[in-house]
Amino acid sequence: MKIKLDENLPLELMGLLSSHGHDVDTVPGEKLAGRDDSTIFSAAVSDERLLMTLDLDFSDVRKFRPGTHPGLVLIRLKHPSRRNIIQRMHQVLLSESLDDWKSCFVVVGENKLRIRRP
């Protein structure tokens, strides 16, 4: 799966995702840090990459309808520290195939996933 990590996620997540066979780019690595959400989303769509973020501006499933983009993952943890994000995504990667999230809107919560499919 091709993935783009938003600037609000720890760079360590890139290594974790890569170790599971994913092709990962980051917003800072592409010199998009500080750019508006529409620019970042457009870059993800243009590169056909699932966008992974903490940004609630991407939380409107009506605006980001499944099937209209390569995929969007919103990570929503009570305490979104680097450690907690990495730990939760490690758990997810052990039980889920991110390839199944293509074109989906996914919310990763503390103990559950909500996946809206096209």
C-alpha cells in the first residue's frame, strides 16, 4: 500500500509501516509541511496514496466519501503521544491488512476500528 503520513504523526511510524511492506512518504519529506489541508489531500490523491493523519479537518465522511480518494485514515486516541500512536498502529498492523483499506475512510480508535467502504 502507498501511504502518505501527515506532519502531525511521528516519523517512527514510517519505519513501522515500511517494515510491513508499505511504501511510505511523509508530508515533511515532500516539503509540504505547513501547507493547507487541501494541498496535502490533493498531493495524496495525485500520488494515489492513502493519507494517514490526526487532523480532525479530515473527519467529515461526507466530504471525504469512501471511493472518492485512495484512502483516508484518521487516528483518534485519547492520548495521542508518539508512543501511543506507534503502539496502537503496531496492534492494527498485526490484525489488519492495510491493502483492504484502499478507497476507505478509516477511524483508528483506542480499541476499535471503524471502516467505511465504498
